[in-house]
Amino acid sequence: MLEIYIDGASAGNPGLSGIGVYIKGEGYDIRISEPIEPTNNHHAEFQALVRGLEEAVKLTTGMVSVRSDSNVVVQSLEKQFIKNEQYAPYVKIALQLAEQLDFFFIKWIPDSTNKTADALARQAIQAQKKAKGERP
């Protein structure tokens, strides 16, 4: 089974943003830290979900458990529905990716147990600040 920890971060609303994805299990230990277009935290969280699932389907067709500290992301996937239409495309893509897996689970976790993905998301923001010549 792959465990995928995801997090999105934004320095502003909108502001510089990044995603963090930490994948472990089945012999993998993958850490992804990627800057994304300036956005808000919810968009970043959903982008992290999609990015994590894109990576998962490259690695396995088996069992994947996604862990997120975003209630909005977890509830949207569990209900397969989101009230705010601006996030609907992310939910649709995530569900399509999840269909490629034998078993897919998503679980809410507290911030304190999502530190690796959080650090990766924040690292992506810091890289953008550094590239712009700003103080990290």
C-alpha cells in the first residue's frame, strides 16, 4: 500500500503558493515540493491532491491511502461533491485518477502528523521567494 501525505500552502490570499507530496510504502520514499501559480490555500490543497494521485497511478494500481489535513479536500472526495464550483475540476480529476486504483482511501489527519508534506509545500514557497530575490 502507498501512503500519500499531501499539503498545500499559500503566502497570501492569493499569494505565492506551493504543494508538498510525500509518498511512502512499497519501497518508495518520494518527496515532491513544487511551486504553483499564486493562489489561495484551498486551491493549493486540491492541487496537491491531484499531483499526489498523478504520481500514485504511475507507481501502482493497487491500494492508495491519501492523508490530508484539509477537511474540505477530504470531505469533497468522500462525498464526491463540492459546493464551491471553483474546486469542482480538481475533484473531478482526483476521482478519475482514483478510479484507476484497486482501492483508494482518503483520511483527514491533524497538522501535527502532516509535517513532511507541510514542510515540502512551504519549501516550494521559499524557493519562489529566493528566485525573486526576496527574503525567505
